[in-house]
Amino acid sequence: MSEKNISKYLILALCLQLPATAMADEELEESMALLKNNSSNAKSNLEQYEKNHGIVKGNVDEVNKAIKTLSTQKSQVRENWKNSETSRKELEQQRGQIQSEVDNENRSIAKEREQIDRLKQTIARIEGNIKKREEVIASYENKIKEVDQQKEIWQSQRDQVTDLETEIDRKLAQAQQDFTKWDSKEKGYSKEVATWKSHSKKAEKIERDYSKLKD
């Protein structure tokens, strides 16, 4: 209700308290018109306020529904947050497990790299040994060449010795033939010498014996 309507009701109440004899007919009609107008205004105001009340009540209901909906959503959000927090913790746990696996793999990689380093050192040492052995082999091959050269020299000398031996054998055979020939002659001459020696002694004896007879 507006302040203007309240003032009208107060004026009307004051008029009703005055003695009937003091009011003129015009004033009475004016007052009745005023009261009628006030009554009409009051009904109009009532209808407006009832309408507004209905609107407000509808708004209140809508707000309550919205509050309930929001409360439900809030509860759902909290529940979702709890679930999300649980999921987050699970994800953190999974992350920790995965990180642990990553750490294990990194440690394995580090160990395998150490193995690779050791293998590289071993390979380097073996390659060094191979190089030394190749140098030794080269030295041996040079010695083999020297030996082969010595063998060629020896074979040449051997061939020379063989040729010399063949020549010696030939000469030896010839010498043996000569020996046989000269040995046979020597025996013949020895026999002749013995024969003529005997003849010479006999002749000398005859000569001596003859000389004695002559004397």
C-alpha cells in the first residue's frame, strides 16, 4: 500500500468521527466518493499485490527448486570431487609405480652402459692383442721368407753337393776301375819281380860258383 492511499484512509477516519450535523451533503458525497475510490484502489492494490505475491511465490518456488538443484549439483560436485580425488590419488599411485619402473629401467640402462663400457675396454684390449699378434705374424712371415730363402740356398747347395757327389761317384768308379787295372798289373809285376828275383839270385849264385871254379 502506498503512502498516498494511507493518508486518504486517515482523512476518511477523521471525517467519520465528526457529528453528522456538522457535515454538509456535499462533503458527505465527496467523502463517499473518496471512500469508493479508496475501496476500488484497495481492491486494485490487492489484486496487484496478489498477482505480485503469486509471481514472487513462483519465483520463490523456482529459487527453491534452483537451490535444491544447486544443492544436488553441489553434492554431486562434492561426490565427483571425492571420486576425482580418489582417482587423483590412484593416478598419483600409478604415476609413482610408473616412475618406479622408469627408475628401474634407468638403473638397468646405467648398468648396461657400464657393461658396454667394459665390453668396449675388452674389445679395445682384444684389438690391441690382435694388432700385436698381427705384428708377430708379420715378423714370423718375414722369418718364414728368410727360412724359405735359406731353404732355396740350401737346396741350391744340396743340388751342388748332389752334382759334386755324382761327380765324385763317377771319379770314384773310375778310380776303382783304375785301381783294379793297376792292382792287377801290380800283382803281375809282383809275380814277375818274384820270378826274376829268384832267377837273379840263381844267376848270381851260378856266377859266383863259376868264378870260384875259375880261380
